[in-house]
Amino acid sequence: MSGPLVLGIETSCDETGVALVRDGVLVGEALASSAEEHVRFGGVIPEIASRAHLEAFVPTLHRALDAAGASLADVDAIAVTAGPGLAGALLVGVAAAKALALALDVPLWGVNHLVAHVAADTLAHGPLPSGAVALLVSGGHTSLLAVDDLPTGVRLLGETLDDAAGEAFDKVARLLGLPYPGGPQVSAAAVSGDRSAVRLPRGLTAPKDRATHGADFSFSGVKSAVSRLVAAVRDPSGRVPAAALADIAAGFEEAVVDVLTAKAVEACRAVGADTLVIAGGVAANRRLRELAAERCASAGLAVRIPPPRLCTDNGAMVAALGSLVAVRGIEASPSGFGADPALSVTVPVLRAR
Ligand code: KG4
Ligand code: ZN
């Protein structure tokens, strides 16, 4: 017998994502993005994102249902991102999900965006073995997690003390004069650069930091170092010459992925995990994927990274987590739940106390 058809809804930032998953298999999805409306501001403007979700939600829902060859009457349960994210943006998804759940008389779970990033990998590679470590690298978060059990056993091993990895990419892009969102832009610029032309700081990797901050990150140092380099090479019109830009982008990308992969492998050793999952928008980065594969192979670890389109925000990851929650028979979230912009990664699904 087949399991429940779970509708997933994601509106935590600038992507409106809707998808349907049954038994861990993605059966249809649709995505709308307001990213282009934020470009001229150099970052996501919450009011614009919320308005765009409002306009995009119903058409995106219908596109996802069409892609799945399903109708609303086929939906057995709903999962919606309850946090973390932008309050107004989250509220649009939560309100839409509540209305649908009420109208269809199906259970609704408010779920965690960060855990959903990890769950996205199950769509590509099947159930996660117990006792894995997840490196979560997004625009707002950079954490190492012990995933004893997906969906309910997630422990925080360490996190960034300042900027998230994606945020560092976005800020460095801005310093280099590249548009938002900066990650893919910096990565593309790095291709023609020399990774070892400039050596940039690796935060919290000194022996004195390893005991206390072994699983924590800091990217503010590398960002400041890039800022100084950029100031030194700018031409009189304020532009960074192409060759210098490529070398700085490559050196920066290398510094970030070096620290991320080294600490992730160490975390696996520390907790005795034999599988590393890498999730979140920055997991789409080509050099991160390459270096993680290399280092995990030499450490005897299995590495799982979703395909790039499942790394950045989407509805499929939320439906994937919803599907795992549904199969466990976890009761619906209390009907009064709201959006929680600061929801902790240790709360995969909102439950009654
Ligand atoms: O997970 P995500 O889509 O949204 C959040 O939950 O934050 O992550 C977005 C972040 C942005 O900072 C973006 O610049 C970064 O992921 N990103 C990348 C790449 N693609 C997206 N960073 C580096 N390389 C990439 N290819
Ligand atoms: Zn995300």
C-alpha cells in the first residue's frame, strides 16, 4: 500500500516553493522566485518578498499539482515551513497552509526549514542512515548537526559565531561589485582564478580554538581580509581588475570550503559517524562538492549532497520532511502555531508541549 501524499509549502525567504512527495519520492513540484526584485537593493527586502509570496502562492500550488497529475482532493497531509526565516514571508505560507488544511480536513505540520534542507537529500539518495553528521550551509545558517535520527533526533554540534557561509559569499560578491545573490557569482568568477594566489584566513582553525570551537565557524575574518585586498587593487574608477577579481574570488572560495570540509570530517570522527550530508544553498557550490568528495573518500566516509536544484530553497525539501514526519505518525502541530523566525534547528517539527 502506498503512503500519504504530502504537500510541502516553503515561503521563508524569496522562493515560493510547493511540492508533493509520497513515500520519500518527489511526484511534482513548482517554484516561483522574487530574487530578481531584490537585485537592485543588493539583498532580500522582506516586504517585497512577502508580497511576492502572496501573489505567487496560488499559481505555484496549481503548477505543482499539475506536475504531479494530482488535485487538491488527493492531498493527505500538509507540511509548511514554520521557521526560521523572515517573519512576514513565513506567515504567508503558514496562513495558506492552515487554510488548505482546514478546507481539506487533513493534518498540518509546521516544520523546520533547516531540517528540511537535510531531508531534501532523502529525495535524491533514499533514507539517511542513523548517526550521520549534517553540514548545513545556507544564507542565514552554518551549522554542524548530529543527525541521530531523521526527523526527530537532531543535535547541534557547532555553528557560526558571526556570518553564515552564504552570507559571506553574498558580502564578498558585493565587495567585488558582483550582483546578489553572490554565491553563484563568486563561484563563477573563481573558475578563471588561481586558488593559491591569495592566502586568506581560516577562522577558528588555530590549535588554541580547536578545543573550544572545533565544530564552530567564523567567516568575519576572511570577509575583512577580502575587503582589505579589494581596497588595495581597486582602479581609480573603483572597479576591481578582472584578473585580481578572479584570484580573490578563488582564494576566498577555497578558504571557505577548506574550513567547511575540514571541520565536517572532524565532526564525523568526533561522533563516530560514517556518513556526511551537506545541505543548504551553499551545498550547490561546485568546489565545495569536489573537496568534500575528496576529503570524505580519504577519511573513509560516505558523502551525500543533493543535486544543486534541491540545495537552494524549494518546496520539495519541506514535502520530504513532511513525508518523514507523516510516516512516523507524529500528531499534527497544535492548530494555533505561528511563524517562528528564530526556530531552533533542534525542533524539526512543532508539537504540543
Ligand atoms: O538555503 P538557501 O537557498 O537560502 C537560505 O535558507 O538562506 O541559501 C542561499 C545562500 C545564498 O547566500 C547564496 O549566495 C548561497 O546560498 N549559494 C551559493 C551557491 N548557490 C547559492 N554559495 C556558493 N556557491 C554557490 N554555487
Ligand atoms: Zn534555506
